[in-house]
Amino acid sequence: MNAKQDEPILRGTGTEGASPDTLGAPGGPAQLDLGLEQLDGGAAPRRTGVKYGPTGRPLREFPAPAPLRQHGPARIIALCNQKGGVGKTTTTINLGASLAADGRRVLAVDFDPQGALTAGLAIPAHDGPTVYDLLLGNERDIRKTIRRTSVEDLDVIPANIDLSAAEVQLVGEVARESILARVLRAVSDEYDVILIDCQPSLGLLTVNALTAAHGVLIPLECEFFALRGVALLVETIEKVHDRLNPALKLDGILATMYDARTLHAREVMERVVETFGDDVLETVITRTVKFPDATVAGVPVSVYAPDHAASKAYSQVARELVFRHAVA
């Protein structure tokens, strides 16, 4: 669909890290003949002259992807974590905006009764049909629910508190786990990416999102309690893969709200990388007040503060997903 992506280039910023697993690996971005420097405590060696990111890998800058020759069919990605407040909605908004800026047509689906995605993009939540009406069959035409946002090529299907009743009302439906997949099928060819912002639970709505998705992106706050729940989430993903959606795969784990100044955040990051390895994205989202400020303004951070590091970080997340072939 699109030209082969250029390899990312090493970037000379950043300080934290432990093991340069990807440097010089077969098919990797670079084969560098550098000296080795042993870390304190006998940890894996670092290569001198190379800067390391929070995940312990050499910092890389992923290049802008090549333009697409045509649009669609969409790859559907569920942003899922049963713990609240880990950055699912923030990631959906800003990842969607970054992908749109790189020429992808993006549809964001608000699948949380709290409607944070809808509010975060300044879309009226009670001014027309929502995803709830699609699930219950009150609205048959999905295009009547899609709203344009202030960001070109980024559209939204809104949600409001009515969605909280959907799980009870869908209990008696045949193939209730596949309703969202059937709904999205009608517009799949019109978009390159569909992002589903899941609610913080592992109930029927989340199972619907996982059944409809091709991949799962897990935003993970760099905090102990967020880390504890990931095993249960991965188990749920495996069950959906085995029983409902064999095409489902883990696209990656995105570390969010990282604060390099705290030992706790660094320890959690180390544990996540030890457990999940290359499934952890190299790009890390740091904690900043710009995200809530942008939410209040009803725009992505790339519009609110385009030159801020937060905006550039989500641009790198988008390009890393393209590089990993999770996005066309």
C-alpha cells in the first residue's frame, strides 16, 4: 500500500537505560563499532558514544512515513487497559492527530460511557446519534454518527453516558461480542486507521472492541498499580484471540506519564521491559501539564503546543507504529 519505510536514525538525546538489545542486531538500523562501558552493578554493557532512552535502548528518531498510494481498508487498533487514568484517551486523541498529520485517514471511536474522547475533541455528546445507537440498532447508518473534528482527516464517533446501559441491554443478543465489528465494517474501506478508546474495564464493551480489532495498544502508566493489572489484561486478550478473534495481536505497550526524576518510574519501566521485551514501544510519553491543558482547549497537543516535546513524542509513537507495520 505504501512505499517501504526508511530505517530510523539514531538520535543523540536522552540519558536513561540499561541494555542496547536492538543496536547492531540483524536487520537493525545500524552496525556501529563502538567501545563498551559496563554499567554499575554488573548490568549489561552500554556502548560508549550512544545515548539511551528510558526503555534501555538507543534512542532512535523514526522518519516520516511515505505517503499512501490509496486509502483503506482500515487497520483497527483497540487502546485498552482496565485501569483508569493511564492515558488511553490522551493517546487516542494525540495518536490519531499525529497519524492524520502524516497523511492517514483516522476514525476514533469513543467506547467509554464517560465520553472523555468526545469532550477532548470538543464534540457535542448529546447532539445526535452516538455509538450507543449503533450498538442497539437505533441508528443503522454509521455515517450519521461520524463527526468531523478540527483536525483534518481525524473523525470521531461520539459517546455519552447512555453507553453505560449497553452491556445490560446486549446480554440477550446473538453474537453480542461481534456487534461493534459488524458496525465498523461499513466504513472500514474509507479509513486507514480506526482507533477504539476503550473504557477502564474488561466487560462486554471491551470484549467487543477486542473482537473488532486487529491489534491492541496498551497505554501503561509508569506506576506499580498500573503494572499489576497488565497480566490480567494480556490474559483477556489471549482468550479473545483464542475464542473470538484469531487475528488479534498485541501491537505494543506504550509507557505513559513517565517521570525520569523518580526512582519508582525508572524501576517500573525496567520491570515492564524485562517482562515484555520488544513489545514495549521505544517511544515513551512523559508527564506534562500540556496534555490536560490541551484537553480543556478541546484540541490535540499537536495543535495546542506544536513545538512542545509532548507533541513530538506522539508524532514518534505514530511513526514507530508505522515502522512496526501496525499502521499502514
